[in-house]
Amino acid sequence: MTTASLADYQLIQTLRGVGVLKDLEGPRIPAERGTIVIPCADGDRITDLLTKHWGVCDGHPCHHTLSLNGGPLLIPESSPIAKLGEGQIIKEHAYGGHRLKAVTTVMLYGHWPCGAAITNGLSLYDTLVCCVSAKDEMRTFLQSRGIEPTVILCFHVDYADGRKKSYYFDRRAWNAWQASKASIQAAE
Ligand SMILES: [Zn+2]
């Protein structure tokens, strides 16, 4: 099983502190008709991830799950881990899920430590950047098919001490944190 470094957990703490990774709460998720869930297949974490997902969606039962190794990391056209055109397949199946179930909420779950990411040389930061691209590309794809989706990015963390947590990823806080990093670097 893959493990995270101390520096990874420190970055997660930083992202918690600046509001990028927020506690995952039901009101953030419009799940009245269920969700299309796109997590990594990681068998050591998926039970916890989906259990928390079902819980936070307040018992609404329809969670249409599309899960491959790496999950949302496969979606971007520039994905460093997709080798077989998985991104297009996942996007088409998300659209198919919408057609089958009339669901418009798509949940992307990145996670750490992710073996698919680590074995392909991605750091935690790279993984987060890739997840953000996945969210953008999924939304653009579904819009091109005439859907106005709600695409939500979440991030699951295994703290390796018995705690596993799912967080809501706040894009605006991420952009603000990136901008503050860039301004600090420019001033140096
Ligand atoms: Zn994974």
C-alpha cells in the first residue's frame, strides 16, 4: 500500500489552513437525484470514500460510480497517467450516467496517497493540479453535450493513523493560494 510523506501531510495541513480543503458537508452537494461519482479504484480506501460520500449525501441512494485506477487523474487530455484514452471513456460514461439516471451532479474524488499517481511520478501538488484540470474538462465536456452540470471536486486523505477524511476542494481558495505563492516568489 502506498504511503504519504511528512511533507505531504504538511501540505495538506497548509491547504486546510488556507481554506482549500474544507470539511465535506451535505449542503455543498446538490444530490436530490443522486450523483455520478468518479473516484480512484484504490481498494484500500474506496470503502471509506464511498461510505462517507453516501453519508454526506444524506441517504439519497443513487450514486452512479465510475472507478478506474487514478480516477479523475485520467480525465484531462494532458493526463500524465492515461495511456488508453481513459479520459474520453470516463467523460462519455459520465454523460451516459446522466442519460440513464437524469443526474447532473458529478463528483470527482482525488485522493492521497494515490498509488496510480505515485507510480507515475506525480507529487501531491501535481495530483491536485491534475484534479483541477479534470474538473474543468468534465464540465466543458458535459456542457458541450447540452447539460449544465454541477461538477464538484473532493479530496480524500488517508492519514495512516486510522483516520481517513474526505474534503471539499474550494477552487477559489486554491486560486487565491496560487496567486499568493506567485506574488511571494516575485518579491523574492
Ligand atoms: Zn489512487
